[in-house]
Amino acid sequence: MMSCSVRRRIYRAIGLAVAGMVVVLGQPQRCPAEQLITLRNGVTLQGIYIELPTLNHNSASLGADGGIQTRPIWMIDDGLRRTYVHRRGMVNNEPVEVPDLGLRMEFPQPIPQGANEVGALGQILGVTPLNEFGRRQMSVRGTDGSPTIIYQGLTELTSRYAKLEALKSDSPMQLDMRVATESIDTPALQRIFGRLLDQDDPDARLEEVRFFIEAERYGDARRELQAILQQFPEQQELKPQLTALVERQAMQLFEQAQLRRESGQPALASAILNNFPLGRVGRVTRLRVEDELGEIRKLQTQRDDAVANLRKLVDELAPADQNALAGVVDEIDQHLSPNTLSRLSDFIRLGENETIPVQRRVALAVAGWILGSGSGEQNLVIVISWVEVRDLVAKYLAHPDPEVRAVLMENLRVLEGASAEAIAKMLPLMPPPLASDQAIAIHRGAEAAEAESEASSFHVPVGAVADELVHGMYHIGPDEEAFEAAQAADPMAVPDAAYLVQLPPEYDPLREYPCIVALHAAGAPAETQLNWWAGVATERFLSPVQDDRADPASAAVGAGDESEPGDREAQGEMASPQSKAMRLGHAARNGFIVVTPRWTRGGQQSYEYTMREHDAVLRSVRGAMRRFSIDADRIFIGGHGAGGTAAWDIALSHPDIWAGMIAIGAEPRKTLLHYDVNAVYVPTYLVMGEKDGRPLKRNGAVYDDYMTYQHDAMVVMYRGRGKEFFYEESERIYDWMKTPEHRRADFPQEIDVVTMRQGDRFFWWLEWDESLPETVINPILWEEAKRIKAAKVDARIGANNEIQISQAPAIAFTIWLSPQMPLDFRSQIAVRYRGQRGNFRFTGEFETMLEDVRSRADRKRPFWGRVKIP
């Protein structure tokens, strides 16, 4: 029997821990307070920081700047990984002290003394689960290619990381490897705790409860507390704490519902909230759930009321106007949703104002649908013309025949509502060009388009094939075998775009989605990147799981012996809404589209820095933008291994396309040793393992080049790890991508970049057809080049509506123009290059704009005109 004072201490400790505070039971080891560090890009880091002068651990190496410099670099160590950032360029304010990890468990293990430290780890071939002693076997590829077994033991465990050290063996070694605690499944932890903690001592058992609470695995904490109460019935005063744990677990579910709603998945958010265990949570939580459901229902009511009011007003119009508007009104009824409701904000606000004539109110609704909120157009004649303009534009963008497009252009020019300004506004609001009604009618026939529209609001895009097993997954272009065979047949040919796409749940072609273009490692299929970024396909949908590390939307929120009738539904045991499997990973939760291009030749072992590889990726990106609703301002590129190197190089070679770049286990060589200047325009996230061949000694000089005031760069190094995929970092990467700061930058007033390859010749509004031969280096013959130096590109938009090209490796240029650039389109625009001059005056024509959208697939930033020099 425990004393009353002990029981009060345990009761209070659990209650405070549930409330978010860490209270020590017994004598666990404590460390100095950590710091909370907010970066200028919106990311928050936590750990212990120290300042370093450089990342370069090789005194004999030089960076691209030609020398070794000292920089104020901060290393933030959270025990699992070390994150390096430039102090003045990245840190937003002074660090704030926060409590350290509260519970730190130590485990005695037979660790060799005086052994040599492991310098590099080969590829991991397999790992056994941790046994009850906290030990496992890890098989890695040795230097000769054969498997090597490393015996590891758990020596330290916190809610954030587990420390695994090499054990005594015939080949002793020193290896301190850190893995994320969230990667250890519950059965393994229970085996370890079962041996470590005295199962007949409730004080000791409560250590396990506290650990799970600190790790935010509230379901595991609740189940262990229930087991304690069953074994020690005299501790019934702890029973109310079950409610607190259920409350925290329920809040995870509520936050997941909010995330789903923000990510464009209102039906899934409603399903989570409608099955919420309201009977087992507090009043405040119940009110929050009811308020969230109320907001979802309010939007649906607004949508229904707006459509009903619009139909009523249209019925009051003249028959000719009714006929002209019938199609677009049906379209609004079919496609108006929480994703598009804001387009009709003017109509929702003024649609019932009877002092405004009916025609004008109807015009407000249709104009908002075509051009977006704030158009303010109340002339019904012009608005009806805009509907026809939009339909012709959709046909123009989808039609493969240039002669037909020429006829469509002539038809557009005579319409009253056809103007560059109106077309530029409607382009981002249209369905993707190869997924519109017009595209389906052109490529599959009018009957097919009509049948598909009646069956679903979503067309399978032209050229896309739905996967037979996975919901929301599509195949475009040749499969892996055919793609590699085509390249083998003609290595110099530009390959047809071949890629896979995974859409998030409740995909709506009229909503813009952020996108990650993920490049697979050499020798790996493209599907591996879908699994990493979007999750492995599963047939489970909102089904209860035992592991609280899974998506909380699929986690049970039960209360054990406090369960009530109907709890199985409340806990989420719902039937799958479709027969196909689903990917429920981070891309689904955060509403991202994942595009995985096929980019390697058969048997290719590394990235080759060629334009063939660039073309394979860029053609896939443009193809995906034509077929799926990708937000052109939020396209990220990333990859693993050779795919990470390719992503890094492609991002810096074409910095005008990307919102950011993520390279995992990449190896910078060739152009990447010179393109750090271009990285000023692209937020950079580099992830690697400390034991991946000593990266700071091998590539520290390269990383130093990113530690400047101008760069938005993070270098993340996992402690004691080799070349891996680092799935533990995925949640932080998605948080990084979602920050408002990480969007494609505006058109720059000044272009200051470098180039070394023939294909790297388009930067925002400056393009040239061919680089001067002496400025180009063939990446395949890189080692044979007599002179390796990047060519500088310098151009700026100056005063008096003038663009000046100061330096570039060419003699002929195309300068693309847009009102989104700091230019006055109402006046003449001049372009100068070494005494040559070209002039542009906007005449209102829009063929250049539509051709630009058709070729580049960017509907958010089309160019309206161009000037050629000479």
C-alpha cells in the first residue's frame, strides 16, 4: 500500500504532465534548459545551440568563393539531429529558454571501452526489432559489399530520441546512433519497460505513463494507466486522470480535423467531428467541436443559399439571357464548394439587395465565378461574353492542332469581353487545361465529356490513367520499363514525360494545391517517392490502431472501461468509402499533390548533371500542371540520394520555378560547387547523416557557401546515421514547406545568377536560345574541361521603364514581359544590351499570353509580351 502523500504526488504529477508540464518522479537525469529559436522563414527550432565559425571540417578544401571564411553559424542540437543556420541571416530574434526534455531514462549496456569510432556507415540492409533488453541487430553493407552485423543497445531514451550504441563484440567499435522515439513501435517500448520497470510497483509503472504523455502518445498512456488501476484497485483516486488523457487524445483528433479542413478536405473533417467521442470529453472541447462543425455547416448553407438565390434571380431574366446563362449556372451549382465559395463573396453580400437590379446581381455572381472575387462587373452583356471567352480559351489551351487554335484565336478577338486583363484573371480559376470539359470533348468526344460530367465533378485528365489499386494515384506516360527502353534506343533523344501523381483526398480541380516534385534514388522505382511523401497505400480508413504515432485521424479515442454503447463508431471504425487503398501520409493530411518523375536511364547509378535528366523532370512538371490543379507558386522539388542531388541541381539551374528545394542524402559535385549564387532565390533544406562519409569534411565548404545573410538555408544532420531516407524528418519538412514565406518569389527587379550548361538559359524574364560555346561545359566531359568557371548573368529593370542586360553568355536574347514585373504597361518599355535597343508597347493582344501558358503551363504568371534583341 502506498501512503497518501505518495498517492497525492503521483496524482498531481500525472495531472500536471497531462496539462503540458513535466514533473519528475524519482531521480531521472536532467539537462540544461533548451532554447526555442524562431527563424525568419517561420520555422521554430528547439534544442541547445552553440555558435560555430564554419561547417568546413577540411582545412584543405575551398568553397566556390575560393577561400575559407568564418561565419556566425548556429548549431541547434535537439539530441536527435543538429540543425545549422546562419545566425544573422536566419534567426529572427533572441532564443527563449524552455524546459528541457523532462524524462530521460538510462539503460546499462555492455559498451566497449577504447574502441575506434565508426567514421562511415554503409547502406542499411536490415534491422531487427528491439528486444526486451533494448538490443537489436543492424545489418549494413560493408566496404567490400558484403553484409556486416552491428549489435546495438539502447542506452538512453527520451520522448524525442533513443540513443543506440554499439555493443561489445568480436569487432568492437564506438557508434552513437540516434533514432526518433516516434519510430519505435509501442510493443517494443512495452517490452523494454516491462523489464526495466518493476511491474509490481505502481510508482515505477507510472514512469511509463509519464513517458507516453511526454511523447504525446496519449492512447498508450491511457491504456497503461488503465492497466495500473486494474492491478492496483486501491488507486482509484487516479481514475479521473483517464478523463484528462482522453481529453488530450481527443484534442489530437480535433486538431487533425482542423488540418483536414484547412487542407481542402471538409467531408473528412466532418466525418472525424461527427464521430467524435463527445460523451467522454469536457465541456470546452465539446463546444470547440460543435463550433467547428457549425463552421463547416455554415459554409454549406451559404453555398446552398447562394445557388438557390442565383437560380431564382436568373428565372426573372429575359428568356434570351436565361438561355445564355443556363450552362454556367448549372456549372456553378455543380462546382461551388467551400473551396470556391469566396469567388461569389460579392454576390453573397449583395445578392439579396433589392435596390440593385436583378441583371446586375446576376452579373456579380457570374463575374465572380469567372474572374474571382472583387471583379465588381455588373454589365450582364459583358459577363455573358466572358463565359464564351473562357470556353474558347479552354479549347485553345487543350487543342493539339495549331490550325484549329488559329481559328479559335480569331474567334476570341471579335468577342466584346476578350481582353488580356480579363483572360489573365480567369486563367488561374479555370480547371487544368487537360482536365476541362472542353479538353475531354476534344480528346474523347462530346458524349464522353457529358457522361463524365454527370457521373463526377472530376475528369480523369487527358493522358492520365487511374491506378487500379490506389485511390487518387495516376500514371502518365510510359512505365518504367518502356521509359528506360526508349532511352536505351536513343540516348540523345528528349524522353517523353513519364511520371506518377498522387492526389490528396477530396481533390477538387478548382482548388489550388501545393506540390512536391519528388525524385527517386538511382536504381529505385518512382513509386518509392510516393510512399515516402504520401505514405504507403493502405485499405484502412479511419480504423482504430494500436500505435498512436499513426495519423490521429485514424487513431481510436476510446476510454476502456468507461466506453459507452456506440463507442466503436466513435472511435473511428468506419467502412472505407471506396474499394481502393488510400495513402494516408503527410501529403494527404496537408493537402499536397505529389509528382514523381521517371528521370534515370536503366542501370544508372548516379546523377549525371545532364539536360536529358533536367528535361525529364521539367517536362513532367509542366505535364502535371496541365492535368492537375497545382499552385504554381508552391511547387517544391526534393529527392533522396542521387534524386536529392538532381533536385538540388535542377532547383538552382531553374530558380524561377520553385518555392523551395529539399535534398536528402545528396552529394554536391560539378555545377553545384558553383551555383550557390543562384540559391539565394531558392529556400534550401539539406538533410544527411553524420556517418555518411563525414559530410562536413567532404562537403563542408559547399555548405558554408549557403551560410550567408542572403540564403534561406537549413542543414540538418542526424547523429550517428549514414545514408538513409530519414522519414523522421518528413513532418518538419512539411511544416517548412507550409510556412507563408516559402512561396515562389516575385519577379526579381534584378537577375544576378550564373550558368555553366547549354540548357541553363532561362531565368524569369530573360532567355536566350544558345550560350556561347566557350561558356558551356559538357557535364559528361567535366573532368576534361580546360576551364571550369561559371558565366555570370546580370540584368535589371531600371528607371524610366527600361530593362538593361549588362552581362550574359549570349548575343541574342528574348525578354519576356508581364504587368506583374515592376514595369508600367501603359507606357513604352525599352530593352538595352550593349548599344542595341528593342522597344515594346502593349497593344492589348493576348495571343502571346495564351501561347506562353500553353507552353509553360503557368496560369498564375503568364507573360503578356516579349522583346527580342537584336
